[in-house]
Amino acid sequence: MLRRAALALAMAAWTGIAAAADASGGDAPFGLAWGPVDRIAPPSMVDREANLTGLFYFHDKPLASGADTAEVILVVCREQGLQQVVWVGRPLLDAAAALEWERIRLEGVRRHGEPRAGQGANVLEWPEARTSLAMRIGVEGTRTLVMTVSGPRFAACSDVHRAATGHPAEAHVTDLLGATGP
């Protein structure tokens, strides 16, 4: 049952994220649009640094209410609006995580071709789709799948962030992933 629920979540997450990557214009995952944010569900938590505002939706809030979703993070840039969506799954045991990783990877290959290895272990990237899949090591032998998709103006947003803070906006997702061992 856990396996089937995890698969459903992974495919739903991939569908939402991949749909955004397939879109040439304004569609972002979860029915959102890249760019200015005029109306959005209240988040569980808000965090700000320089030109970035992170809107965190924990499992009990819209956008993150899927059975196997731990949280969804929206990264809103001051000038560019919504430019990144991060989906964080619930922790899975090693075998289930490996199975779901492979199913999501295959769906990515079907949609976007072979991925390239990203920075760090257990990170795949589909650059043209602005999409990545990573696996985070958790406590007690668990692993968490993390998917990201970035909007068309994320690089500009990241440049502004680097000028203000000394690090690119991408560093925040890298921090979220922590150690990504085998």
C-alpha cells in the first residue's frame, strides 16, 4: 500500500513539475504561473533573504496536502515573481525510495530524454526542462525524494541574489538536500 501511494505521489508530483517544464510560457506546477504572484493560499511559514521570499507549505496546507508530500516550497523573487517550485516527499525506506526514484527517472526520460548527473550524489537534471530530481538521506535509513522546477527567469533572480548575499539562489536548494550519499 505504501509503495502504491508513493508511486501515485511521485507521478502526481512529476506530472505537475514536468508540465511546467513542458510549457513554453507561464505554467508552473500545481496550477500556478511563473511571474508575478497576485493570489496564493496562505503558507505554513515564510522566510525571506534579500530578493527571495520562500513560501513553505507543510503537509497540512494546500499545495502540500498529497498523502506522501511533506512540503512544497515556492520561491518568489522580488522582480521576477514565482521562479521555483520545490516538492519534498515524505521519508521512504531505502527499497521504496529506490523504486520510486527509478519510476520518476523513467518518466523524466520519457518526457525529456536522458538526464545528466547533477552536482552531488543522487541528483539528476533535465536542463532544458529546468527540472531536477534528488534524493536526500534521512534519519533511521530513510530517504526523501526532492523535485525542483525553475521558471524561465530564475537565473536573473539568482544573479540578483548573489549580488546581495554572495551566494546564488540555488544554494538554498543545495542546503535543503544536505548530504546526498549513495
